[in-house]
Amino acid sequence: HKAKVIITGKGNYAGITATATFTILPQKISKASVKGTMKNLSVTYNKRPLKEGVHYKLVPDAAGAKKNKIKITITGLGDFAGSSVTKTIKIQ
């Protein structure tokens, strides 16, 4: 995402304006904290809870399930688009 800021001077700087353009880069979902089980999963980023379907998409690998653990792939959406991470969590 591209963003632009316009700075307008006041006081001794009245009448002077400056414009700057910058790029806002997406966050990396790999930096999110994943805790809990498949039935009670908590995904947070900087201590803020993320919502499935809004911030990430969750895909379990049922074929990769072993004993009481399963691999999941979390793919970022929205502000986290373009990144993914695979984690192993408990099924229950």
C-alpha cells in the first residue's frame, strides 16, 4: 500500500507545505504467536488477537496428523497478505 502525508507549516513556517510518499508493507504472519489446540486456537500478533477469515486462513494437514498432533498452515490475509507459516499443534 502506498500512503502520502502532507505537512503544512504554522507560525514562522506558515505557507510552506511538504509532501512525502511512503510504502506500508504487510506484516509477516510468521511472527504471530500460535497457542492452544485445533478446537481452541489462539493466534495473536503483538498481543492483539487475530481473527480467522479476516487476518488469516487456516488449513489443517489431516494427512500429516500424528498421535495427538497436526500440522496447520496459516496464510495471512489483509494486513498479513503474502506470508504464511506452518506450525504443529495438538488436536485436542
